[in-house]
Amino acid sequence: MKTATEGFQQHYAAQMAVDEAYQMIDATDIEAQASDQGQMLPLLDEVSERFGVDPEVVLADTGYCNEADLVALEQLGLIVTGKGEE
């Protein structure tokens, strides 16, 4: 990945999906990308395929946020809210 001061270095970004109730890791992925954007939907797909059910709730930081994923989450029926919304 490109760094601010040192050119390119070998770095990876890891993602995981965790079950809220049992705190069990349900899906993982590792990519050589600086941004987490575009990484959420493949994790949700892996959870759906592995367990045969779609996640009901998704909690992710803003690093995952992009317009295409927000549209896809809305189509999946997942509620997307930001901090401070009721």
C-alpha cells in the first residue's frame, strides 16, 4: 500500500464479521487495499452462504461507507443509521 511518507510498503487490511450474541467470528477476509470500501458486502455474502440466513443488523465504521454499498444494504432491507439519528 502507498504510505504518506515512505512510498509503498507491504500492508494488509483485515475484515471480519462477528456474531453479536456469541462473539463468534463468522467470516473473514484480508486484502491489500488501503480502504475498507467495497469489503462489507462480500463478508455479508459469506455469512449468508455459510449459515443460510442473512444478517439482520450490520454495524460498521465509516471506512466501509460508499454509495454502492449503502444502496445494496438498503435493498437487503438492512437499516442504516448514522451517529445521533433516532
